[in-house]
Amino acid sequence: MSYLEKLQCCAEAIGMPLTEEQMHRFEVYKDLLLETNKSLNLTAITDPDEVAVKHMVDSLTVYDARRFHNRTIADVGTGAGFPGLPLKIYDTTMRLTLIDSLAKRLHFLEKVVQELGLGQVRCTHARAEEAGQDKTLREKFDVVVARAVAPMPVLAEYCLPLVRVGGVFYAMKGSKGMEETEEGRQAISILGGKITNIRHLTLPGLTDKRYIITVEKIRPTGPQYPRRPGVAAKRPLGKH
């Protein structure tokens, strides 16, 4: 099975069949990712079939038209562009900001965006804590997504300051998602969020568990958060 066949098959399995244009963009993205990965460490996954499932389709599992269509989205710690760019390829109406602390990765993402002809994508070079205190970004987004960036109490401090009140933060987690959710509850509350859903899923053809934790922003985040770079990781909120 080719990369495109695998991609379409698995996208259909999660109820998100792809158009010819989307398929073309996903192929260009894969080619750029694997070529650039030879000189810049972007991903440990280099088998095209695995890229299709574990990067592209996995990124799409968080999509909800009510939340993403024609909305402002931030992807924190985007790395090689996951989940933000696959979501943008799937729904081009979203206004996407990709946030990462490594300039080389952002140069790669800018190249991908240009090659794919995607509009309304901004690549922002910043640590998450800096982004959360930036007045042009703080509490400006309808949706903030993050995929396996940090433990939940830390991730919440990175992401919730960027979410507008009434917006939502999606944390995409692996097999320890349930434990992480419990560990993060107090931090989420301190930061103005409330866990409203925990969705368990497996990817087509795989057995390992994944979780998508939905956190709604119910009140503004206190101005002291996020704390300066490095503090959240050293002293996670809600942990003594």
C-alpha cells in the first residue's frame, strides 16, 4: 500500500475522507518532511506508512468542525508542524499560528506553508511562556492545541494563557493520558480552565491508546501566568 493509499484508508477509517487537493498537499508535506529530516532532526518516524498514520491522521483526530472551522488556532510546541499543519490542510478556513522555540524548525514550516500554498498561517518564534505573556497572543485564540509537548500541569501553563475565555484547549496525549489528566486538574483550575471531556481513541491498525483532553476556558488566566521560562517545568502548578 502506498503512502497516499494508507493515508486515505486511515482518514476514511476515522470518518475524515480526503479530497484530491488535500491528498496532494499531504504528499508534498511528507516529501518535504522526510527530505529535510536528513539534515534537521524533525521526526524519529521516517517510514511513509507510519508518517501517514502516526503524524498526519493522528493530527486530524482532534478536529471538530464546530471548534475549528473559520476560527483562530494556535499550535504550541508545533515541532515539525503537528497537529497544526494537517488540520490546516484539512480545513483551510482556520487562521493558524504555529509556535515553536527553534528557528530552524520554523524555517522548515514556512517553506512547507509556501510550497502548499496555504494562506493565513503565522509562524511565531517564541518559547511558550513568552508567547503567553505577549499581548498580541495572550487570550486571543479560539482553540489552542498541543501534542505530547510536556506533562499536563506544565502544558496547561503553556497553553491556557493563550486561549480566550469561552475558547478551548485540546491536549493530545499518549497511553498515560488519564493519569496525566488527574495530575493536571489543579493546575488547569488555577489557570482558569475546566476539563469537559476526555476522549479515548486508537489509530487505525494500531493498539496503543491515545487520549484527547478537552479543557474549556471559563475565566481569564491570572496575569502572573505563565511564569518566566523554565519555571513551569521545574515547579509545576498544583504540585508541592
